[in-house]
Amino acid sequence: MSREDLLQEIMEYAFVEKELNLFLDTNPTDKKALAMHKSVAEKLEDLVEEYEDDYGPLRSENNMNSERWAWMDGPWPWEKD
């Protein structure tokens, strides 16, 4: 999967996770929504991990490099590789 495709999929799963989160704020006992949220959150975590393994951290809090601040070494989203 290309960098752009992976980032697009991450954004899609992040959107769904946030929408399910908002739905669960008003429907906290909906078992189907809870299961779906868990599944989507796990997939999102896997996608983010895959992206960060290949391209570096997506968020500054995931910069685990203690030698230097490296979370934005890659191109900005509007820049091409």
C-alpha cells in the first residue's frame, strides 16, 4: 500500500472511530456499537503502527527518538515523495 493510500485509510478509520465515540456518548450500552468501536479502534491502531514503522510518527507524542525531535522528518501531507 502506498503512503498516500495508507494515510487515506487511517483518516477514514479515524473518522469512523470518532463518530462511533460520539454515538456511544449518548448510547453507552449499545453492544453492537461497542463491538464496532473496539474493532475499528484496533484496526486504526494497526494502521497507525504500520504507517509509523514505514514512515515515522504521525503525531508528536509518538516521537520515541530520544536523540532528536524527528517526528516531521518526512514530507508534509501536501508534498510528494
